[in-house]
Amino acid sequence: MRRAVAARSERDQAVEPDESSTTASSALLEPDADADTERVPEAKRIVEPESETAAGPASDDAISAANDGEEDADAVEHGTVLSVRGLTKTFGDTRAVDALDLEVRAGSFYGIVGPNGAGKTTTLSMITGLLRPDAGSVTVNGIDVWADPAAAKRTIGVLPDRLRVFDRLTGAQLLYYAGTLRGLSGDVVRGRVEDLARVFGLEDAMGRLVSDYSAGMVKKVSLAAAMIHSPRVLVLDEPFESVDPVSAAKVVEILRVYVGNGGTVVLSSHSMDFIQRVCDHVAIIVEGQVLAAGPVADVRGPVSLEERFLELAGGRRAAEGMEWLHSFSG
Ligand SMILES: Nc1ncnc2c1ncn2[C@@H]1O[C@H](COP(=O)(O)OP(=O)(O)OP(=O)(O)O)[C@@H](O)[C@H]1O
């Protein structure tokens, strides 16, 4: 309890601009190899309670059966920053994710596409420690997410699909809160809040309540919150939904620099054009399974990614049986 109070009082100071902050924006874009040195260890337990869902816990044995320490070390050595094996989640009669495997190398810009209900959000939620799988394993940067969620979450930045934002805070307070919850010191957070506000074009909105933001502004401030601790891996569920093209271009530029410096972005999107243009790797998920994955050029082959997606997801047959629609009633 004392720790929570300490974190809060530090946050309160942060909403007042601090001239002494000297953090360079480039530091924000580089995944933080030495981040632990500037963290406040006591904050960790406040920050990272293990999330559970209504589905209830699965057995740890089932979740981590495929994993062991040697395997983790091997994966990191070979540049794999995210490894998903046999990931499975069932809701009632719905098998949302079905023994899904995914391998993401460090420094990738990895797109995940799939039709509505394909299991993208469920997969990303299990990868980021927000939803406990029924079976399978997830390893991020060599850490088994479900064996040690707190350690894994330190290396991940998350933009969840259904945003639950503390919207009675101002933008500045929300970002400060996100940074200190991740264990960053007040000075570091203040500098990064300034940088993030600038690059996301939110400077004028920092003093306003997030509840008064537009949908796109909420998305941007949430993206900023996901990045503030310079995680090794950014997992973003539909990050550009509601974001205007100018802001989206800026965010893409930020993410490109981040990836260029060794960070990894895993994002879901319904825009095939975006994935083809921006991502270097893609996985097409249909009915909870990966139907194709690899470098974008390999997955799409001689056709566009959209064509390939429609082939795999069965989009071409949509109009069959709908002839009544053109019989026009009057
Ligand atoms: N909490 C839940 N309870 C019951 N069913 C769920 C729950 N979450 C997801 N599902 C079901 O799991 C399946 C996969 O859903 P998910 O949200 O992962 O799909 P998605 O690929 O992200 O879809 P979209 O593109 O529409 O966002 C769907 O059939 C959905 O109805």
C-alpha cells in the first residue's frame, strides 16, 4: 500500500512541466536494453498484477508443457523474439484459437490479418499476458509469458483492442501513470511524455481529460502509453483504427525507426494495403489457425496480399446465394 501511495505522489509532481528533463526523443525509439537500471523495483508488484479472465485459469502444466529454459535461450540466440506454440483458447463451444504457432524474429514489422472472429485479438491477448490460454506456450524475449507474466510484461508494450483507459486522467497524467507503473523514474517519464506528446501531435491535449478526447486521440495516447517504457516488443491490436492519415503516417514513421533500432512490432490490421506497404512479415489467421505466414513477398506470391487473403479466407464466395438482393422490391 505504501508503494502505491509513493507512486501516486510522484505522478502528481509529474503533471507540472519539469524544465530539468533532458531525455532525448531518440532514446524513446530504441528498445531499452538497460531499462532495468532505471526502474523502481518496488513498483513492479503494483504494476503487473496477473490478469485473469472470466474463462478462469488453465493449468500451468498445460500452458507451459512445450517450454523449457534451454529452448528459450536457443530461441533468443537465433533472433526469435516471440515464439508461440500450440496456443489454444476455447470460449464455450467456440474454439477461438486452435493450436496456433507463430515465430517472430527480432526487428520484424509483423502484421497479423484475418477475417472478423478469426482469433486475432484472442491470440494477441494471450501473447501479452492479458488472457490465459487453455494450452500452448508463449515466449517473449526468452521469457515464458505464462510462467513469469510480470517479467514478460516488462519487455512488452501493448495496445489492446478494447481499450480500457483511465479516462478521468489528463493525457499527461495517463502517460505519467503508464511510465511509473512500468517502473520508470519521474524524470525519465517527464522527458518521454514531452517527446510522445510532440510526435503524436497531442501537445495541446496533454492537459485535457482523456474522456474528452476523440476516438483517434484516445488511440494515439494509448499507443504512446504502450511505448513509454521502450519495450522490446510492441503488440498493437488494430492501432490505426480511427487514426487520421497524417497521424497514422507519423506513427508508422516512429514504428519504422523503432524497428530499425532492433524493436519488434506485431500488429493486427484489416488493411491489406497497409500490411503490404509497411510490414515485412505477415500471418494470415483463419478460424484460429495460421494458414500462411512468412515474409510478405512469399505469402502474397505473384498476387496482391488482398487477393491471397481472399483466396485463403474465402471472401470470393460472399455474394453466392444473395441473388434476392438484386430482385429489388419496388
Ligand atoms: N470473451 C469472449 N467470450 C466468448 N467468445 C469470445 C470472447 N472473446 C472472443 N470470443 C469469440 O472468439 C472468436 C475470436 O474472436 P476475436 O475477437 O479473437 O477475433 P478477431 O480476429 O480479433 O476479430 P475482429 O477482426 O472482428 O476483431 C469469435 O468467435 C468471438 O466471438
